[in-house]
Amino acid sequence: MNVFFAGFWRRLGAYIVDWVILRIAFTPINLYLFMHTDFFSWASEEIPTPPFYVFFLIGSVIWAYWTFFEASKLQATPGKLAL
């Protein structure tokens, strides 16, 4: 049984594919934050920050993405399967 390991460029390509998939998944969250946060209030000296649950939600989605795909029957994320 011959085992071939992917090089740097293939791994980078797989990571970029996974990143694009996750960015598409995060688009609704980003739109919600953009519409419900006053990013354009130049009079305020405070920098608007999203609530903590947004960071928790994003981290949970990323964790679930890798865990689900790596524990699946194919044991690879869509980026790894594409390359």
C-alpha cells in the first residue's frame, strides 16, 4: 500500500477551499451584525464590538465543521476531498 502525502501547495489549496465554504456559511451572521450594529457612528468614540455570543457561535461552527468532516466516513473536509 503506497501512501502519498500532500505538499504545502495542496494543503494550502485545501485550506482555501474550506475557508471559502466557511465564509459563505458566515455571510448571514455578518449581514446581521452589519445591519444591527452602528458601524458608521463617527460621533461616538467607542468602537462597536459584537456581543460575546457571536464569537462563541463562529468558533462553534468552525469546530463543528472540522469535527464533523474529519469524523465522517471519508475522514476529510471538502477542501481535502477537492484536491
